[in-house]
Amino acid sequence: MRIPDLFVPGRPVFSFEFFLPKTAEDTATLLNNIRELKKLEPAFVTLTYGAAGTERGRTVETAGRIRNELGVETACHLTCISHTRAEINELLGRIRGLGIESIVALRGDKPRDMEVPPPDRRDFGYANDLVSFIRRQDHGFSVAVAGYPEKHPEASSPEEDMRRLVDKVQAGGDWVMTQLFFDNSHYFDFVRRAREAGVTVPIVPGIMPVTSFSQLKRFMGLCGATIPARMAADLEAIQADPEAVVRYGIEHGTRQCRELLDRGAPGIHFYTLNRSRSTREILGELRG
């Protein structure tokens, strides 16, 4: 199944993202959660890549299990910041051999415990180089690329960040999945600017239901996105009550998704944090 063909006007596409577990026990828990979420009939799921490529074997193996044991269409994340062309080519062959037909092509975060050469001394300086390479290998993959409504934290300006997005799409990106955000105005402005820059592919908003205020602050610090002042105040007032925080996240996420879909978003990509409850309840409300 080609994921880009799913994006049809009037039929929102719902998908889920999971991160690579660290232990065999965590992997078993993840697979059980995916079995539970499979009942919601997601169009596809994605699995993030091991940090700096150090767990690439386990990434590919786990993505294959999701697709072939659980029967869920899977797009495998692939990062290139610390890989050679030969390594990426070998990984593409292994991924395709598992029946996986879609890649989420990313540069990847800079490793914390190792130095990487500057872009002009790497086989893949930027994500668009990875997209171009995937296209040249002719494995028949569809390719998703990342978009940043509040700009990538390393970009010098929104304009530079948009040029990077244009480069990725022109290199062969089939659809865009955005970084998480909590103020929908960021997404709508991002889509407007992308269309003005000539990007015509679907731009799918990425939504993360809040389950912990302290965890949320750590995430936002890493990705450069912002927490709206009203939302921060609300969460600060209830942060000692875990159930209240989860309920708040479900209610906020449901409102956020409804507005996005009502105003033309082609679907929702849920960052599940490898849990099922919040995503299950939000999607149930949207479909109900």
C-alpha cells in the first residue's frame, strides 16, 4: 500500500508514532499497546530510529515485527547523520526485504557522546541528501519528511527552515509530518508559508497528548517548540494529580484535532509515547 495514496480530500488519515524500546520487556509492552491501538484501524504507524543509528538493527527488526506479526502498515524512520552511503544502502535493502514500503527520512539529532563531521564532510549533510539517495536506489519506497511549524531549533530563521523543507520535497518527499505543537496557529501559518513556497504535498500535523507536565517541558526544551502560556498555567496548577493531567491532555488534544480537521488538515499523526489510552480516547471522540 502506498501511504501517499491514502490522502484523499474529505477522508482524514490517522496514524501513530512509536519510539524504539530499550529492552526486550519494553518491546513486549510496545507490541501489546500496538495490538490495542490496532483496533482503532490506523492507516499506518511509524517507528523511530535508534539514537545516532546505534540501534539500527533493532530498529529494522522491530519495524518488521510490527508489520509482519501484527499486520499493521509501517513506515520505518531512517536517520543519516552518522551513516555512510554503503550503510544506508544496506539498511534500505533490509527494510524493503521485510515488506516495508515507506521511509520517514530524517537527518537525525547530533549524537551527544560523539563528534560528527560538518555537513560538507559527511555522506549525508542534510535530510534532502538522504531523500535523493533513497530515490536513486529505486526500491519503490514512499518517503515522508519532517516539517517544523515553529522552525527547527538549529535553523537560523523560519525562512531558512522553509528552504530546507522545499529541498526535501523537491528531492522526492511524498508527504510532510510536522513536529508537535500545541497552538494550531503555528500549523496554519506553516502550511500557508509552505504553499507559498511551492510545497504541494500533504502536510500532516503531529499531535502529542500531554501525559506529564515535567516530561512535556523536557520535550519542548529539546525540540524548540513552545507551550502556550494558558496551557502552562493550567498544567502547573494540576501537575501533582497525574490523572487530572492525563484528562487535560485528552481534552486539549481532542479540541486541537477537531479544529485542525475542520480547517482542512489531511489527517493527524499521533505521537503516542508508546502508550494507548490518550490516543485511543481522542480518536474515539473524533470518530464518534
